[in-house]
Amino acid sequence: MLASILASGLAAGAVYALVGITYNTMFSTSRVMSFTTGQLAMLGGVLGSLFTLKLGLGVMAGLVLTLIGCALIGIVTEFVAVRPVLKSLDQHLYVLSTLALALMIQQVAAIKWGTEPQPFPRLIGLGSGVWDEKFWLPVAACAITIAGLEYLYRRTLVGRAFLAISEDNFAARALGLPERNLRVASYALAGIIGGIAGFSGGELLLAFFANGALLNFYGFVPVALGGLGNNRGAIVGGLALGLFQQAANFLVGGIFSSVAVFTLFIVVLLAAPQGLFGVSTARRV
Amino acid sequence: MAISRRDVLLGSAGALGATSFSFPMPALADSEPIKIGCLAAMTGPSSAPTLGFNRGVAFAVDAINAAGGVKGRKIEIVMRDTQGDPSKAVNATQEMISQVKVHGIWGPLNSGEALATTPIMGRAKMPNIHPCVVETLIDPAKYPNAFRMAPSNSQWDDAVRNYCLNILKAKKIAVIGDTTGYGVTALGASVAAFKKDGAEVVYQANIDATQPDVSPDMLRARNAGAEAIVVWSVTTGMDARMFNTRATMGWDVPFVGHPSMSSGEIAGLVEKPENWKKVYAIGYKSCSYDASGKLPAKSEELVARLTRAKIALSDTLLWWIAGGIDAVELFAKAVEISGSTDGPGIIAYLNSLDKYPGYFGDYTFTPTQHNGYPTDEVVMSEASTAKNGTFALAPGYS
């Protein structure tokens, strides 16, 4: 039982963590929590299955095309649902615009792809039981993504520009950074990370249009637990969420496990409103 | 003889009078087509059954009209695409009743829409035949116009319970549903009925259809000693996950339950084809083939007719097509026997049916019983044996 909790919990947790990082990547350059995040991960599974299984392309070609597709959806999100409402960020109109786009994506997926879960192919064909690739693949994808992001943010000029905008948008623009282009790039990057979450977790979650809403929800929990904009917090929060959820599944059953997860979520937020790894910001009084 | 203007006027008036009174015109109602409204989700997520039903409807209408219609009156189908949306179904129903003035309505074809349209049709006393499973849709006191020509959910439940207790001889049952309204309701009713029949329900759970790992529930069911798992879920993903988990656990417990377990999509979702064995989904005698691969004689005849008419069977279910044919033929027969398209006449005819031989089943309606499908026609099928919209009869039936 313990092995099953660890395998399944870490796998689901890695997917939640990647979705959390997707939230953070979009948030860092726009201060917008986009509801299209879960749909990007859903599309990672659906497009992955479409390219590799239905169209018969190879795994690598399928992965690349899936990530391109998700990146494009990320860019569309920026143009359609984020840019028009950025001027009135304090009115939180992005809630409505990103939610509307997310629902559109979900409905189109339901109509074009179908409302039943579709199979996702075995990508490598390695492992069985608790060592099956469907369990370790999301964890590996999460680790590689984190390493890639660390490299991007610490070693490349573009990554540092992202950080600059994330730290102080106005100062970054004053220094001549192309804020708008960088924001578009960050949404494309978020699309890619969301696509990786869905593609690597495809064997576990299947190619299912309803995964978007689920991942929107469970992907937000690690962001809130770990602190808004904090990727390390999202990873720890995501993995902890996956393990706790799976343990609750074993101990109290499916429906009650969701209750347990959200009870814990509320308790943590009551104790640390800024998240476990977040830093409370100074307030001008 | 000179013809005066007065003579011409008198003559004209006489001629007009003669045409008006001496030679009666046939009543318009005797020649106008019989209009059957069809509320069908032709597009959208729940369109699969509709596509099958519509093939049967079109087949029956073509056959009746080609044979001269009903007492010389052609049948005209007034089709509206509801897209599976109850609000669109309501609008279409009102249009059919007040503007198109149809003589009867077939559908809606799913319970969600029917829950919204049934009271409207009831108020208009519109003859209505539908195949939806929700119990409350049929109430002859409230809706004397509504007739169900497919099994209700409790008839499905009866058939599943009969198979588990009397054929599989299982006494310890696990009942699993999904977390939809349907899954929760069906699970509750099933558990209560099993307990009433003296079976021990050793495990019950509702599982979220998106839950990626169902091994916790399967382990608990096994530890509780379940001898059969009854499934009430419309989600093929959840079904397939349970089949795969059963195989991983090395457990050979049978699954019995909802027809979704026989959906063709499961073939792609199970890790190995053998994971789909020992799964028995609800089916119908008329659409089940025996060990020699033969359907009942009447169904064989229907398949032959459909094949001659080049109606595709491989991507749908035979009962959907047969149900569509039966619905149209019931309306046609009602008009023929009652002699008119008046609603009360059609309803009175339907209320008088005793084992009316349809292709899908033999229907019986009375003024107080509008669930027309016989429960003993509901059987279990081997879920993985789909062949031209039919399934192999599950083991144990004589």
C-alpha cells in the first residue's frame, strides 16, 4: 500500500507541481492568475494523444508538436484574455476573460475530441507495477523542467529579463526591456510547461477534456500553499498535495479524500496566508 | 334567346353554389402528412445514441412512405437538433407544439432533456414516446401522454441484481458509482435493492471520474470479500481503470453493470484485451447473439433488411436503430387504428397495447403503466464482444 501511495501520489503531485509552475510563469510577467492553465495541461494530453496515437507520428514529433500547440494557446491567452484587461488589473477583469477563454477551450475540446477519455500511448515502454513509466515519467518531467527553468532564469539574458519584469515591471521598462514581448514569451513558456504536464501525465490521466477543470483546481493548491510566484514552493506543495491526496484515497475513500485535501488547504492558508514559502509583502500605510 | 345580365349573375351564383355544396372537398386532415416531431441531440457530446436512433427513424419513415403511407398519408419527420441542451430541447418542444403543430413527439433521447420537456408536453397533452431511463419521467397520472419504450433505471437495476444473485450466485457485492448525479442516485438505489433481496453489500463508493488511480477502492472491495462488483458509471475512463487495476491485482472478480462498460472506446483504454474479459454490461435479448453467433429470428430479419438498405451497423448499437424504427411504427399504427392524428386517439391506442411486437422488444402499456419495455428482455452481455451493434449473451442464460 505504501509503495502505491508513493508511486501514484508523487506522479499526480508532479503534474500538480508543473501546473502550479505554469500559473507562476504567467503570473510573473502579468500579475494575472489565468484560468486557462489547467486547459493547457489538458491540451498536453489531448494533443499528445492526437499526434502520437491518432495521427501515428513518433513520440518525439508528437511531443514537439504538442508543445508548439500549447505554446500557441499560451500566446493566444495573452493576446485575447490578458492584454485587453491589463490596464484595469485592480478590477480583476482577467478572472472573467481567462475563465471565458478556458471554457471555450474546454468546449471546443469536448466537441472536437469527444467527452469520453481517450487512450494515451505508452511513451517509452519501461517499467511495471509501481515502477511503471506512468508513475515516474511525470516526476522525471518535473525534475527536467525545474532544471531547465533554473538554467533559463540564472544563466540566460532572457531569463534574467523575465526575473526583472517579475521583480519590478516599471523599472524593467525604464531600463528599456521589451516588456510586452517578454510577456508574450512568458505565456508561450507557460504553454510549454503546461503541455509537458499533460503529456508526461497522459498515461495516468488519459486524454480527457474534463482534466482541465481538475488541474486548474488541484494545480492552484500548490501555488497557494507554496506562495504565489514561488516555483520551489509550488513543487513542494504539489508533491505534498499528491501524496496527501493518495493517502487520503486509501484511508478515507475517493469523495472524502477531496474533503480532506481542501480542509488541509484551508487550514494552511489560515495559518500562513502568504503560503508556506511565500514572503509577506510590505504594505504602505 | 337573349341572355340578360341578371341571368348571368344568377347562373354564376348557381354554379358557385354547386361547387361549394354539391361536391364536398376532401378534408385537409385526411391528406396532410402525419407530422412526428423528433427531439434529437444530433451534434455535441451526447450525439452518439441519436445518430443510431435517427438511422432507425429514417429507415422506418422511408419504408412506410414507400408502401403508400398510413391510409394514404405520408409520414413527415420534423427534426430539431437539441445539441444535448435542455434549454434548446424546451424551445424546440414549444415550437413543435404551437407552431409546427406536430401530431406526436419522439424523444428527447436523453434524460436531462426529457426532465425539462416532459411537463411541457404533458400540459399540451402531446403524445410522446421516449427511451429515457430516469424513473420520474413516467407517471401516467401526471403525464398521461408520455410512454417509455426502453427500460427504466430500476429495470436495469433488476436485471443486474438478478444476474449477480441468481446466475453468478454472488452474495457479497461491491457497488461502485461515479460522482455524477446519476452515479450517486443509481448507487443508492442499487445498494438498497441488493440489501432488500438479502445480499450483503460489503463495499460501496462513489469515485470521481477523473481520479487517476482507483487501486484504493479496488483494494478495499477485495479486502471486504466482494464476489462481484456492480458498476453504475457512464464514464469509460473510470471503467477501464478498474479493469486494469483488477488485472494488476491478479483478481478475477466479475464486473456487472452499466452499458458504458461495453463501449467500444474501452478497447483503447485497457492495457491488455484480456483485462476486458469477465465484464458483463446491460444488454437486451433482442440484440444479443447466442453461442452460435445467431440473433433472435426477428432481429436477424431486421439486420437483413438494414443490410439491404445499406444502413451501417458497425459504428452504432442495434437497439438504437431498432428503437427508432419501433417509435415511428408505433405512431403510424396509432394513427391507422385510431383513424386520426388526434392526440387522445393516439394515446388511447398506445394504452391498449399488449405485447406489441416491436424489433427492440414487445411493448405493453395500460392507462396506469407507461413503462412499456419488458424487464425479462433486459439481460447481461459480454462487454468486449461487440459485433455490428450487438453483443454476445453473458454466460448463464438459457
